[in-house]
Amino acid sequence: MMKSEMTKPLAILIVLLATMPGYRVVAQCDSWQPLGSGTSGTIHALAVYDGELIAGGEFAEAGGQTVNFIARLDGSIWQPLGTGMDGSVWALTIYNSELIAVGFFSEAGGQVVDGIAAWNGKQWHSLGGGMNSYVSALAVFDGDLIASGGFSIAGGVPAQGTARWDGSVWQAMDNGFDFNDGVAAMTVYQGQLYATELFKIWRWNGLAWQSIDAFPNAQVGPMAVYDGDLIVGGYFTSMDLQPANKIARWNGSVWQPLGSGIGGEISPEVFVLTVYNGDLIAGGRFTTAGGQPADGIARWNGASWQPFDSGMGGVELPTVVSLGGYNGALIAGGVFTTAGGNPANNIASWQDCDLCIADINNDNQVNVDDILAVINAWGPCTYPPPPCAADLWPPGAGNGMVDADDLIAIIHSWGPCPAPPYQCPTDIVPNGVINVDDLLAVMNSWGRCPPPPTLPPCPADITHSGSVNVDDLLMVINGWGPCP
């Protein structure tokens, strides 16, 4: 491919600058980035629906426009979902290909829904008449949608704090047990549904809730499954009489701490857990994790705690209350105005740098050979046509099938090809004549064409932008050295 006379010297200059003492190229990964202009209030819940990031919480505006407690991120622009809700959103999930939202609201999109609503991509609708009070937690288990909150009736059926929706009707799950204000969180572990409530952890056996021997000395809250263990966070400092600061793991029989846990000077607590790139992520109101500074968010790699840059800030008690994943990035929502020192109103995105994707020549080192590979490939990537030369009709693009239309195209073109510069696309077997060889080529390729290659032959395009440019060069520089 042709190389620009200006871009190569520019690339080399960047390399020289990057190797100078005190100079460091900063990539858009391994750092917190804002998502638009954020929201006007706390984000309690995150989900991905129809390829878009959904945020729910206690905010009237997102991206500067009115959204009423729930919004979707369309590229980099926040958009409303209909006319939103008339109260705060506390949990989100996906069930039966619809977005489910619950919280302290009675209307969604102008429709009466009473605490729980479903979005089908176009409008909000009720699920069986909703509840007689708020809903604060959701899970999907055994084909049912599980809801919990401060209600005593679900869809007209008595249900003390928990109920399940099978797609048609609500059914109670209390079996005579009263969860009062509902459970704090629910998750599925080893094929069973678990729930946390105040000082207890419960397991649903299909007929009734059973208490798990945990004996925390304070409230338990969020849960996640990590490395085969059930992880529980909260406000406690011990679990089953074992020291465990705000977070503990259970292998089905024994409770253990995660290092020295989570800490801070003002009521530290873990509010949310998730898994990202093989690490356990904890969010909450805290300033240390494993004894080192970590403002509001930290990661556990199975052996030790690590911070995410400088964490969250900008307010007196920066707090992360929701976590999720979107387009390969970790999304954190909560109460903060900065993330990693960058302005970010209550929501931010973190992308891990996969440094060894910059090892273009696969020698387990990111070095000058990879720099040269980028420079030598500089410019737009070229992609071969899909391997379907017999798909002749319509001319120029085909229809994705080798069929009777292509057979007719061969017959109508039968005979010697015209002399150059005329093209002869029906000469599939390039011998200067349309004959039985081309006819057989069509017959042998009959049927649907295979898709084009999913990985284009452009290894120096590390960022998959379709062009080899400065962004790929920066990836090599930031990944310099031996691969881990």
C-alpha cells in the first residue's frame, strides 16, 4: 500500500519522544473516562439492552436533557426511554427480551405500573398489575423473574416481600415468611437462588427460604460469584466469627476473608460487586482496600487488592453504588463528580489496556519490531473480497448466493472474453473464455456464500479502526516490554 511521506516521520518522532526521560504516552485505556456529561443525580442500576447502556437512579437529567430517572447511552449521547418514570429506579435486568425496571415509582411512560415496568424497545408496560409498594431488587432464576421489595401484594396475590413472575402471573415466594422490606440483593450460585437480608443470607430450595449459617456481625448486602465462590459484601467486620472487613467469600461450607478487606474512616461499606476481566470488582463508600488507598472502587485478582487509578472524588463521600459492563469496558455509577481526576458526573468508564495485543509479530515482546510493523503498514487496511467468485449477479455485489441467476449470467456470456481493457467477470476460471469450466465453477459453489473473514489480515491495526495510525503506535509504546 502507498505510504504518506509525512506520516512515517511523524510516527518516528512520536517514538523518539516516547523514549525520552519523563515522557509518557497516555492511552484511553487504564484510565477513567466520562460518559457524556453524566447525570444530575445518583445512578443506582446499570444494564445493557438492545446494544445500548441503560442507567437508572435518582436523576431527572442525563446529558443535559430531561430523562426522568432512566436513560440510554446512544453512542456518546444520553437519550430518554419514552417519558421515563415518576420516581427513582433501583434495579434493572433483562427478562424475555425486555428491559425490566423497578423502584419507587407508580408510572412509567405515562402508564400505571406500580413499582415494576417492562420496556420492549418502544414503550413501557405493566407486569401483571405491579405491586402495592416499592420494588428494590431483581434476579432471573429458573425461567422466572424474581422481584423483592417492601410490598405485600404482587399482581393481586399476597406476597410478603418476594414474588416471581412466570411471564403471565405473579406467584408468592414467601411460604409464610415475611421479608418485611425485601431483600438487599439476589444472585444465583451453584444452580440455586441466594438472597441477603439485614443480618442473614437465605437460599431458596424451590419451596421455601432456608437460612445459611453465616452469622455476620452487621448488615450484608451485594453478592457475586467469583472463582467458584459466593462473594458477599456489606457493613460487617466478621463472618462466622472470622475477621472479614466488609467482604467475605463462601465455598459452600467455609467463610473466608479477602485479604485485609475494605476500610475507611467514615462508615466504610461495600454496596455493589461484579466481575470484570477475571477480577472481582467492589464498589462502595470506602477509602482503602487491602490497606492501600482506593477511593470508592477496587479490584481483587484472587490474591490481593488493587486500586483503579485514584478512584472517585469531587464530593465529600464519593460512593460507587452500581457496576456493569459495556463494550468491553467497566462502568461505574454512583455519587461522584470526578473519576481518576477527570470530570465525570456520577458515571464513568474504565477500559483495561490489553498491552500484549501490541505484540504484532508474536515474539512475546513489545519492541521495535512491532513499531516497524506499524510504520510499514501505515494507512488504510485492505480487505480481500469474500471467497465467492461465482456469485456474479447482480453485477458488482452479488446477492450472497450462487444460484440460477449466476448460471444464466454464464450462459449469456458464453464464448471468448473481449480484449482488454474490457472486464470479464464471468470468466471465473481465468482462461480468457467463458466455457464449461466456469459453468462447473458455479455448480460446485451452489448455495449460500460463506461470510467474509471476521479477522481482517491487518495485524498492525491493533485498535481495529480499519487503519494503521498513531493510535496503534501508542498501543505499542504503552505496551513496551515483555508480555506478562
